[in-house]
Amino acid sequence: MTLAQIAFFILSVLALLSGILMITRRNVVHSVIWLIVSLFSVAGIFLLLEAEFLFAVQIILYVGGIMVLFLFAVMLVNVEASLKEARFNRQWGLALGTSLLLLVELAYGVYSARHGFRIVQASVAAGSANNTQLIGSALYGNYMLPVEIASILLLVAMVGAVIMTKRRLY
Amino acid sequence: MIPTDWFLLLGAGLFTIGVIGVLTRRNVLVILMSIELILNAVNINLVAFSHYLRSVDGQIFAIFVITDAAAEAAIGLGLIIALFRNKETVNADEIDLLKW
């Protein structure tokens, strides 16, 4: 077992465990903290996949942006009231069984196709453009229109968030 | 060298945890966070295939998914705050105004 595989096991166990802790904690603030741990582990997985730019984006945007937004919202709504209520709804047994069935199905699908994935390819040749450079030229080349559409989406989201949190519209 | 199917299994596991969170929790905020976990599982799959195919396109898609997640978090949290202001609850079982 190589060092990269050991790192993968540590990171994936951390991601899955903190994910499970995230959906089972009673206190929502603890859930947010465990989700942050899970997102950090996923960032490490991106690093293992040689996606350095996404590693940085994951930490800056997800952990630094979205999760802080979540913490703000958790602080704004009443945390104490939800501490006394039941965590899970009535259908949790059925939902758990169905989801585990889904997991078995997905795992079987990946397992039966595993021989297609074993081809070890050579790493990117040294001297070629690095990850950030490749992403930059792809975003401003082939993906010009999707980038513009995404910017409009973010603008709409920004205006929508402002409108929805306003007490009165005029 | 890590086989690609390990990453796919990790993505499947994270996806299932997210689905369990969406289906079983009563707190709307935790449901929204579970959706973020599902989007992360999708990102792992996209980046794993991008690595496998030696193409940067999967990472571009992951960036767009992160953009969507940011927009979704902003809108969703705005909705939750507006909901809490009107109904004084974040419990999904009590938000049944449209239920007949």
C-alpha cells in the first residue's frame, strides 16, 4: 500500500465519519462544524486527484464562504428550541433502509465495473501547463458562455437573497 | 496510484449519507447542509473522472457545481430566515401550509 492510498483511506474515513456525525448531532452548530471537517477532507481528496485549484476553491469558497453563511443563519434562527425537539421524523426507519439499499446498489454497480477503472495512466507530462493554468484557459476559452450564465445565476441569487430576507419590500 | 473506483465508492458513501440526512432530519438547516454533502459527493465523482480521463473538463464542471451550491445556499438560507420570521420554526414537519 502506497502513501497516497493510506492518505486516501484516512481522508475518506474522516469524510464519511464526519458526514455521519453531521446528520446525527442534535445541536445544529455542531452539525455545521462536522460538515466543515467533512468538506476539508473532501478538499484533501481533491489534492490527491491532482486538482490543486479545486482544493483551494473548496477551502476558500465552501469552508470560508458557504459554511460561514450557514453559521450566520444558524445563529439567526432559534438554536435552543430545536434542542428539545426530536431529531428525526417518523419515517426515519424506512428512509434509512431505502438509502442503504441505494448504497448497496451503487456499490455493486461500481464493483462490477471495477476492471474498467484499473488502467494506470501515466501522470501529466512534466513541463506542460499546471492545473490552474489549464482551468483558466478552459474557463475563458471553451466555457465562456457557461461562465457568463453562472455569473448571471450568482447575480440572481444575490438579489433573491436580499429580497427574501427583507422585512418589507418597499 | 489510487484506483478510480475507490473514489467512486467514497462518492457513493457521501451521497448516501446526504440522502439519509435529507430524508430523516426534521431541521431545515440540516437538510440544506445534507444537500451540500450530496453536491460534494458529485464533485468527488467529477474530479475522479477528470483525473482518470486526463482532461480538465470534469474540474470545470465541479467549479460550476460549487457555484450552484453557493447560489443555492444563499437562496435557501434567505428562505429559511423568511420562514422563521413568519412561522417561528425551522422544523420541516411543522411547515405544512401547502398540505391539505
